[in-house]
Amino acid sequence: MNQPTASSSGSRNLFDTVWDQHTVGELPSGQTQLFIGQHLVHEVTSPQAFEMLRDRGLGVMCPDRTLATVDHIIPTDDQARPFADGLAEEMMSAIERNCVEFGIELLGLDDPRQGIVHVVGPELGLTQPGITLVCGDSHTSTHGAFGAIALGIGTSQVAQVLATQTLAMNRPQVRRIEVTGSLSDGVFAKDVILAIIRQLGVQGGVGFAYEYTGNVFDEMNMEERMTVCNMSIEGGARCGYVNPDAKTVEFLRGLPAVPEGEEFQRAAEWWLSLASGPQATFDDDVTIDGTAIEPTVTWGINPGQSVGVGESIPAVGDYEVEEQAGVAEALEFMGLESGNPIRGQAIDVAFIGSCTNSRLSDLREAAAVASGRRVSDGVRALVVPGSQQVAEQAEAEGLDRIFSEAGFQWRAAGCSMCLAMNPDKLQGREMCASSSNRNFKGRQGSPTGRTLLMSPAMVAAAAIQGHVTDVRDLAEAAS
């Protein structure tokens, strides 16, 4: 395996190294034409892109560098074909037809590798350090956990990559975000990224790539790093990444798309060499005290509107003048009052899943809370694994039984209630405790439905109690 040479001067950050290695040329517009090492597609943003190819008489440049899966519109209960939703069936049929016509591998419902696109890429070892990876989905930043430049793109860009295996884009600046110390018990990766977005704002990352560093990230496993990188886009960043280390190498060892033997050792050495050097320079630096982060819950209509579980809902006057109208809108929509504690807020629905928090470690954390307990009367609770492989692993460990015995619905793999392009939706003004990534108006299927983002363990605790609860209180009660 012949790898490009990484900078050994110690003055380069990973982003600049990988960007330069994949630069085909500079365009008259000032944009970079970037070679794309891996392209992931799904059924929602690809149909129009394939039609663009047909209209121009073009083929797919590198079908072996493209993989398709189905996730957004897939029902998580009754998956009999044709789907009850005519539009979902149309999208499903389109991706099946397009993948056959253009020679692209598809992970369909009958494939045990099927799942959410940002779960299956890492599972298969397609996501590797030092590559460029794109997908027609905003949360493609997930794959940056491996030290990849991973970018969400629009449908026209999907067509561009299919046809040329390149992408034209502006080069972002790089901000280093160091989270120091160690996390307290009951505080998870989801709390870390919500805390970062709360501090820097939902527009704070515009024009930047985020490098996440510091002891908190060193201590995280790969799935936790994926959770943080997943929500980089919610802070406005173009992408986010963590430098590859020994945990990265061990995660990738033995995966289907990863080389073996001596070739793996050479690849691992190269992966590790990509990490930002000790003298690496950045366009901006931010330091956050990880010991001060507590379980976090959103109260508003964007992921930056959050508080620690021990805090109260803020007042409009707590914000800068330019933010006050948005805060007032959020409070009115959510039906929450300033000064009231977020703890104790009643919920109607609990959702554990999404490309942010549907991996095995997420399910383990939630199952530990649910074990031996029951979902509160009147709460509808769903657990949706991120892939068929995650479901199989969870079932082998008996996690599905723990959830089912506690009163959660155990579903098939898919995006589910994260964005409700499938039958899993909120109804009316329901309030949902959700481990997903967005709390926008209407995001979960009802134009008046309300979403409180939190970690999977916190969702499980809310489901059990029927209201927002500090998961640490349940842990203390159990001991």
C-alpha cells in the first residue's frame, strides 16, 4: 500500500495535511478541486443526482468508491414491500434501480450490513484516517472521528462527485477545541458537544473545520468521538475531526475494507503520522473545562439552546440583543417559562437512536438505566439501533430484552424519529426526549411537536420517570 507522505515537521495540522494531499488543483473561482476517496449515498438525496447524470449522458467515475445504503425513509416496524408510504416506496425503488444501472453496491433491507449511512461506513472500515469522505447528508462530519475530512454535500454536489470523483469547495479555517480534564460520571459525549455548541453558538463554526483535542477526547472511545463529530455541523462548522491514535487503529483492525497483515501495519503507521504535530498552527483556539460539564438538555429550537440538567430555563434578557427574538420564539414554541428548572419537565415520547447515538455503546448506556425499571405510564418509548449489525450485537448481549421488559419498543435499524421521513413521528404537541441531533420546529414529524435533546442515558432516565431527570440520581438510587 503506497501512502502519501505525511508532514513530519510537527508544524502542520491534520486538516491541512489531508486537504493538500487530496487537492487536484485550484479553480478560477478560488475554490479547491478536491479528490474524494469515499462517497456514501442514500435514498433521499441521490435520486435527483442520478437523474442529472442521465440528463447529461454521464456515468459514475469510480463506482468502487461509492457505497449506497437505505436509512431515512425505512419503516422500523413493518418493512413489507411495497411500503405503505408511496413516496418512501418510490425512493426505495429509485435507489435500487439506480444502483443496478450505475454499478454501485447497495446495502438493501435484505443485506445484514444495512443501516444508517454514518453507522455502516465505520462498521465496514470504509471510514479511515487521512481520506476525504462525502455524503449527501449534513451529519457526514461523523466520520471525522477517524481523522478523515468528512463533508456533508447537497444533491448537485452528489452528482458532481458521482461524475468526477472530485468536489469543488472553499477551504475552511481550522479551529482547535481542547476539552481538558475528565468527565464526571453520568456525563457523556453528547453532553460534551452540546456544551461546545452552547458556548460557541450554532453559527460559531461557520467557515471553520473543528479539531477536537484534549484529555476528554483522548479518553473517549471511537463511538463517543463519532457522536461529537456528528454534531459539528450543528455548531456551524464545515466538519470536525479527532486525530487518529491507538484507539483508532484498534477499532479498524480486522474490518472488511481494512488491509491485513503487513499492509495493515504500514497503513497504521501512516494513519498515526497524520496527527497534528506538537507545533501545529491553527486559525483559532478554544479551551473548555470538561470537569464543569454536566448532563445537558436543550430547551429551545436549536442545539445551542441548552442548559445543564441542574440549571433553570434562561430568560430572554440573559442573551445579547441580537439573540433575544430567537430566544423568545423558542420559549413560546416550547411552552416553557424562564426561571423554571428543566428538570421535571414532563415528556410524552422517548427516542433512543439516530446517527448521533444509535451505536452499541449508546444502547448499553441506556440499557444500564432501563434495566429492572419500567417506562412511565403514558410515555411512548422507542429504541432504534443504527444498523442491522448493531441490532445483532445488542440482541446477542440481551439489550433488546432489557428494553422490551422495561416497556420500550425495540425496532429495526433506520433513522426513525430523528427526522420522521418514515412512520415514526410525533403527534400534535408531544414533547420528546431524544438522543438525536436536531430540535428544530417540525423535525420529528409534527409541526407543533417539541424536542429535548440529551444523551441516550438521559433519554432512558426521562422515559422511566416520565420527565427530565438527572441520570445520576437514578444511579445513586440503584446503589
